[in-house]
Amino acid sequence: MVYFEVLGQPILVLGSLRRTNDLFDKRSNKYSDRPHFSMAVDHMKFDYGMALFPYGQWWRRHRKTFHQHFNPTQIQKYNGVQIKEARMLLRRLLDSPDEFSHHIHHFTAALIMNVCYGMTIRDTDNPYIFRAQQAAKGFADAVVPGRYLVTTFPAMKYIPGWLPGTGWKKVGQRFAALNQLVSRRPFDYVKEKIAPKAEGTAALSVASALIDTLPAKDSPDREDEETIARNTAAVSYLAGEDTVTTVFLTFFLVMCFYPEVQKKAQVELDQVLSGRLPEFNDRPSLPYINAVILELHRWHPILPSAIPHCMSEEDEYDGYHIPKGTIVMGNSWSILQDPTVYEDPASFMPEMVSVRRSG
């Protein structure tokens, strides 16, 4: 455990699996809140991001709705979309392999837009994708502890924008306008498609499923439920685009650094597929490929410190006093690189996955 303070804000970093389980799981009633990222929520208007909600009923309602549409049973509905987009990615990689990074970004964005909103994206400069990618970059920047002083000192919002050093206000205004488009425009598009007098051609998507289950327009619950539906669809895209892209790019890096892994994976694919392209029902027959995917997440975790938690009340743990309001971060990088758990953790070793899981 590492404890420090930044401008009076206490921060605790947990560097082992035992510590994170003890606090985040066993004492979740004290450690499930979130710090208030004033820059992200109040100024940039990422107020639809479930990961930034304070722990409470509003968060639970969003989490329940999200789980209803992204649990293992539900996501199988989108297997066909994933297969279709994956094969289009293969064609692009074959035609112009030097642009693999661009192709992966486009594939991920197009896939998630299709799942979330039923939109088929083929052009590489689609405005929906461009806006969402810009929003994702802004979000990643805004939630870094200490990145913006206004997050530490919320009263700074009263400083006039014409004073030197207040450029963050312009950044906030720009992203606030962007987030209005990101969270509302595609959702409204789906609403128009399934409205009684509209075309009625909305494709299968998370947004269309959410809209279909909304209360009647004259219901007192309509406004809240529609807000939850809109936020769920928007955050699904925002959370998925950058993270999935990172996994794909890490995979390409691993294939370059570890050609022996690539050869073993290719041998397994050739034996199982006999020249055809894979389907989802091939996964049980591809244990080495599955191990490669799991090792990708261990070797290079997407969020090395995850989204910070916040203490809702003070606590005593292992002889230490942890004050209320402390930002608590789980260091997934340290956990997944622990030399007492992983032999040679810096190396990419899919062969050890089954051994670790059974151990």
C-alpha cells in the first residue's frame, strides 16, 4: 500500500490482489463511492458516464440496465455483427496492411456503433465516430488525478474566464458541446427510426432494445428511464471504443515481439479450421488462442490503475487509519506483474495461463 497527499487530497494505491479484495470486495460499503471529477462532470459534461457516478440509487439503476444488455446471454445476439465486421477488417488488412492501426480503430468504432445503435459505418471519416473518439480522449485526460486543478479545488469554477491560466474553461466548453452530440444525436436517430410514424427500420441494437422497453410518454417515470437508456447506450460506446482498440494493437505488438507465439497459434488455427474462417462455436477447440487472449490482458492491462474509488467513511485496516474522502486506486499493473504469482511476469507466456488458473 502506498499513501500520499496531493494538495491536501489523500490518495491510497493498492498494489496486491489481497489488498484490493480486502477493501473493494469485503468492505465495498465503504469503498464503492467515486471521487467527484469536477472538470469531467461539471465542465466537460461527462455526466452520462456511469463510472463517474457517486455510489447510490442512480448508479445502481444504470448498472442494472447496463447488465441487462451486456451479460453473457444477451451479447450472443450480436455474434453475427461481430463476425461480419471482423471479416471486413481482414479484407482491409489484406488490401493495405501498413494501415493496420487505422483499420483497427475503424473496425472497433464501426462494431460498437452497430451494437449500440444499429448503425452500419463504412466511411472512415464518419462524424459519429470522430466525435466519439474525441470524447474518449477527453475523458481519459479528465479522470487523471491532479490533471486539472479545478477537480481538486471546485471553487475555481467561479474564476472569470478572461484571467490568465483559465484555458481549462475553454476546454470544458468545447467538450460540453461535443458530449451533447455524442450522448444524444445517435440515440435520437434510433428513436426516429422506431417512432410509430417513422420508417420503423431500426436495426437490432442496445439503443433500440432500451427504447422498446421505455414507459409510456405520459408516465411519470418516462424522463428518468429515457435518460438512463440514453446514458447506457452512450457510455457503452465511450467505454468500448478505446479499450477494445488497445487490446487489438497490443495483440499486433505481441505477434511482433513473440513470433514463436504466433507460430503456435497459427498451427492450432490450421488444425481446427482447415482453411476456413473461425466462428464463435470454434472457441472451445482453440485453447491456445484463448490463452493468448487472456495473457494479453495480463501482460498489458488496459487500465493500469482502473477508475479511482473514494472512501465514503473513514476506516481502519491492517493497523492503518484511512480517512474519509481518500481516493483509493487498485494498481492492476502491479497485481498482474507480481513476481510471487507470475514467473517472469514481463514475458508473454500463454502456456502458463492454464497452470495459473488451476493453481
